Amino acid sequence: MKTYPETINKLLNTLSHLPGLGPKSAERIVFHFLKQDDKFTREFVKNLTDLKKEIKTCSQCFNITVNDPCFICQDTKRDCHIICVIAEPQDVLIIEKTGEYKGLFHILGGVLNPVEGITPDKLKIKELISRIKTSPTPIKEIIIATNPDLEGESTAMYLTRHLKPLNIKISRLAKGLPMGSTIEYADEVTVSNALKGRQTL
Amino acid sequence: MKTYPETINKLLNTLSHLPGLGPKSAERIVFHFLKQDDKFTREFVKNLTDLKKEIKTCSQCFNITVNDPCFICQDTKRDCHIICVIAEPQDVLIIEKTGEYKGLFHILGGVLNPVEGITPDKLKIKELISRIKTSPTPIKEIIIATNPDLEGESTAMYLTRHLKPLNIKISRLAKGLPMGSTIEYADEVTVSNALKGRQTL
């Protein structure tokens, strides 16, 4: 046995495509499945199949959802004049948890990354523009909430350039020192952003 | 959406049982499955189901195998007088890759860990003893190759105590400085082991 049986290698190969899994962690997972009873695997397979069957994309905001349109787009109590543009559906939950935001969302499905072939047409940008143009209630503000990193920043810049002609307020999440951090250990760009964005008390 | 749909939570819960996955990495995997086409999931499910269907345990050495007895136990060119006792099937491949070992293996299926309820009867220890006693070729040496940590050491001690009466040579993998390491940064126990196990040149 200089190598694993073909069946194991095949699963190792599929596992290695999942984010965050290296060859060693994939191996540990395969042996975990082998150690567990069949019930565990059956349940896992069922949950995964159900996921792919039941979870759809909202036709308005492109969030993940069981019903279309999604819970947020259907909610009449939300502020329909404001759209928060985010990269991935995961970010919706993070913003919702703050309890600060009552508007709508628009999920781009990623950020611009020419190296990985993610060009503007791969993201839901033209859908955003036509959504703003055809919205029954006029959109007053677009909050761009992509990550403050290279790809997030260039996506924000691209969006700003293409949304400017629509003549609505465009804002971006504040950049500065995270809560609980120490200025001593903060990087220069973060401190520089905190200075630029300083608030009058 | 203060929380994910039930379907997602169910898969997140199953994923969190896999070794090495925290809530955040489980989330990333779920969203990866949602982003990929159905073919990816179908292939994953097939590979996982095949794994559980095809991979068995060798009735002699308890290694994972497609055929019983396994490749190594069937190989007539191997030295049948020597058995290397290891904790998990993964370790077989590591030892095989050295090309240094031509004997047989015996997989315990874990190490002693009373806190987690892994008592001697949970491991293939009595199977090892009866295998030694009933072996068609007399066993001349048992190499204990459990990890040099607390559980591995106590398993080795337990095995030694129970194998001594059989009157065969019992050995343990050498403990010392790993290749490429620096004595300056090695811990005391490692250096102490390297001293105790020093070899005459």
C-alpha cells in the first residue's frame, strides 16, 4: 500500500476542492467518515442533497432563500429606499445581527478579481443598476459594503463609477480601528483610515 | 433573516462534527456547495457513498482495505515474523513511504484515553495477542509505533506489559531530534530523549 485505495483518493480529491481544506485535513475527514457508522454518512448526504434542492437565489436581491422573493425582499416593514450592496450571502447575516440596518440588500456574488477571471459581467452589477432604475419606490442611497481589501476596494470603485450617473447617494462602510484593538499594534493603513475618517465629538 | 434557513443549519451542524472544522469553515463549505453546480455535489455524494460501501477493515491487521485480507497481509514477500503496531490506518502509509519496513502491521484503531472513554477493550489489543499466539509463522518482534505523546506512551506501556509474557522482542520507535531541527529550539524532553537514545558511531 504505497497509496490509498482509489475510492479514498477520489473522495480526497473532491474534498480538496472545498475551501480551507488541505490534504491533511481532507485525510482526517475521510477517516472520520470511515470510523462513523453508516447513519452519520446517510444523514450528511441527505442534508447536503436537501441543501442543493431547497436553497434558491432570490430573483430580486440574489440572496440565498427557500422562497422567492426572499424574506427580506418580501418584508413590507423594511426601508425600500436604501440598498446595501454586499459580496456574498454570508455577509447579510453579519449586517442583520447588528440590528442597525433596516433597508434592502443586493448580493453581487463575489468581488472583481481579474486574475481569477471574475470580471464585472460575472457579478450582479447590471442587475443592480436595472433594479435601481425600475424600483417601484425610488432608491435614495446605495451603501457599498464590500471588504476593505484590494478586491473589495476596486469593486467599490467600479460600482461608484457606474452608479454615479444615476444621481443617488453612494456611501461606503467606515474604515478605522476595530473595537477592542490597540493603536500600537494597528497597521499604518488602518491608522491612516482612522485619521481620515475621524468624527467630530 | 436573523439566522440561516433550516436546511443550511442542518448541514452546518453535520459539518461541525467533522474533525478540524469550526463554525466559520463549515459556513464557507456550505456556501461553496451552494455556488457550485449540481454535478459537483452529485460527484461528492457518489464518492462518499462509494467510500462507505467499498472500504472494509482487514480481518487480520484491521487496516482499511477494498479486499479482505488486505494487500499487505496477502503479500507473500513481506516479513511475517514482525508486526508494527500503529494507532490509525493513516500511519501505515507514512511508514510504507519510508521503504524501511517490510513486515506486517496491526492497527489498534486508536490509543488509550480514559477521559474520552477509550479503554483497552475498545482497541484491537486482544486481537493482537491472539494473532501473535495463532500466527502460522512465529512472531519474533513487535514494533510499537504509537505517537510519542501522553496517550501514545501510555498505550505503548500497556501493550508492553501485556505482550511481555509472550516472550518476544518488543521495540518502540526511536525518540530524538527530528531531521532539520535546531537543538537550540528543541524542548527539554526531546533533547533528553536524544541523549538517552544516543547511538555509538
